[in-house]
Amino acid sequence: MSIGYRGKTTNADREVTAAQAQEQSEADWGELTGTVESFDPETQTISVKPDYLPIHDGQEVEMPVLQEVPVRFQRMGGFVVTTPVKKGDRVALRPQMRSSEEFHTEGSYNAPKDKRSKSLSDMEAFLDGGEPLTNPIKNFNTDNMEIRSEDGRFAIEMSEDGKYRMRGAEGNWFDLLAQLAELLASDKLNVKIGSSKGMIHELEHRDQYADIAGKLRGMAL
């Protein structure tokens, strides 16, 4: 029977090293999802609860709510794409390689004041979502690009050949504008004689103009 490497004084160096490496690996935080508790639009930071439940001594442990976590919006080339951040939204939490306090307080990276690495204290939130595969995007458009509502009812849609569709609460904006232009191109001026007010001039499609105008106004912010 071979001799084992167990006990206080019989652990081999390679087992000690392996245990230390495993402990260090498990202490590092990687990317994980979190659920938003609150959002501060002035600082663009969130309070967020990590979705992960670590196990200590065989028991699941609730993680604390992380405070003042920076939110990363798409921001490049002088443009920013923003979206409301609401309680219950899912975000992707990503740790920084080193302490990011200097960067977020002074606006530039300097030598970190401590040696922490991939810490919960240096998490940043990215608006990638974080839903499981059991909750896929509904009514996914496999042909064109969309900026859309969650359910897909309302969207700005663009095709590769340069065509657009804007689905609003009252229909497609471009369809309505095209209808308006077509009516203007074919309209006639009707003159009614014999009224108590004399001659009355009315556009033939006047009521349709008003209907289209009402729909466009109904979709304006």
C-alpha cells in the first residue's frame, strides 16, 4: 500500500502549493450578473445586489449590496447612448484588475494605494443585461437592426440597404409621412357655392390630413 500525504506533517509541497493556488483562484472575482437596487442619475452609479451566492462551510451566503458602482454607458466619438436604469434590471458586473479609486476620484490612473486585485470594491456595471437563456429576447428581428422596446412593439429599425421603419404607438412614422406626401401630391381645392358665408374653399383631403397629424402628434415626446 502506498503512503499518503495527509496529516499535519505529511503534506507534500506540491499539495500545499496546489491548495494555495486553488484558494487564491477562488478569492479572485470575475464577471457576474447583478440586480439593480437603485440608480443615481447625477453620479451614474448604482446600488446592486450580486446574483451569485457563495458557499461558506457548506452553506449558501447572501452577498451584500454593492454601493456606488459606476455604470458604463456606450460613450464614444462625442456621442452617448443612454437608457433608463430601473430597480430590478440586470447588469453585468466586471471587476477591474487593480484598485480604481484613484481613477474615479481624480480622473486619471495613478499607482494604486493598495494591492487588491479583481475585488468586489472595484466592480463596474455594464448595461449588457444579464438574463438567463430561459428568458430570451422576444420577437427577435433576424433581418434588420433595431433599437426597440423589450417586447418589440416599438422600435427604430434599419435594413442593410438603407431603409428605415419607426414603429410608434400610432403606427409607422415613415408610412404616415409617405401617406401625407401622397395626399398633398393628389389634392384638389374644392369650392362650395351658395353658403350663407359665400364661397368656401376646402382641400379635398382635409380630414385625412388632420387624422395623420393627430397620429404623428400622438407619438411625439
